[in-house]
Amino acid sequence: MSEAAFKQSFDEAFFGAWGAAVGGIDALYVSPVGTPTTVQVLVDKGIAQFGDDFAPVSSYTTFVTFRRAQVEPEVTGTVIVDGITYTLAQRVDSSDESLSKWAVQS
């Protein structure tokens, strides 16, 4: 089994188990040309803080991770998760053969 095939198999099993444990991670991806696709995603929300001085800068970050076996997302595509619409802004370097991670705007 190739590394790519292993990652895809592992990610499929993980997304299935995680979805069963937390009640599902289904979403609707809509491509820039309007084609809808049901997908499974992980949404990662957080805060990035820069600087240790008296005026640090904080920014809110949200990333959405897709299984590439389901869809190959594109810039300006949208994904609707739990009623929240996110617009794909930029693919993140941590993507691999199996997963595609995107910085999004809500």
C-alpha cells in the first residue's frame, strides 16, 4: 500500500469514527461555479497571538479541512457547516495527498 493510499484509508476511518462520536461532521461544499457536494469536514477555530510586549496583536483564525477523496476545493468556494457559511480564502501548507486544509472567512 502506498503512503497516499494509507493516508486516504486512515483519514476515511478517522472521519467516520469522529463523526459517529460527535454526531456527524457533514457539510455542503459549493464550488465557485455553483456545484454542490456533500462532504465531511473538520472545523478548527482558534486565536493566534503575536508579540509579548504591552500591545500584542491577536487575530481569530478558522480552518476547514476536507477529505480530498470527496472533493478538491477551490478558492472562493463555500462550505456550509452547522448553518455557518465559510468562504475558502487560501489553501494551507499542511495539506497532503489525503487532506486539503483551508483558511476561511465566515
